[in-house]
Amino acid sequence: MSAQSEFTEYVLELLEPLNGLTTARMFGGVLLKVEGEQLGVLFGDTVYFKVKEAKLQERYKGEGSKQFTYTRKDKKDPVVIKNWWSVPEYAMDSSSELVRLAEEILVQ
């Protein structure tokens, strides 16, 4: 089993209390949806939630979260995905915290 699939299993275990959680492959990562609504993505060993509200983005930033970025061969500067923010570290060890953050994302 790859490290990516082990991490995916770990995250899915943490998010198990969410009803209607599904996954799909996406650009070499894993897309997370709840009842058809995009929650976030997993890339490598990082979970990114789709944070749309500016106030919530500021809170995530204050908690040490980073926006998802990637580089392209034809571009000098990295591409920044505005609404994908890494989940704060404190939530990655607690199912109740990760689920709380996920539910917060789903109601924005």
C-alpha cells in the first residue's frame, strides 16, 4: 500500500462521522465530496478544504494554513488556488475537530 493511500485511509477514518462522504481521483490527488458538494482535496500528505468565505480564509491563515499552489513548466510564478486552504495541523489528530471544520466548510 502506498503512503498516499494510507494517508487517504487515515483522513477518511477521521471524517467517517460525515454522512454522504465520497471520493474521486483528481489530478493525482483525491477529491472529497459530501452529498455531492465539494469539501476539499488530498494531495500528498496534505488535506485542503475549499474555503470560500474571506473571514474564514483569514482565520485559516491565522492558524498557519497555506493556500494550495503548484508550478507549471511554462510559468515562472506558482499558480495559487485561492479557495483551497490546508487544514490546520491541530485538526489532523482529532476526528471531532476535523469533522467540525468540515461541517463549517459545508455551510458556507
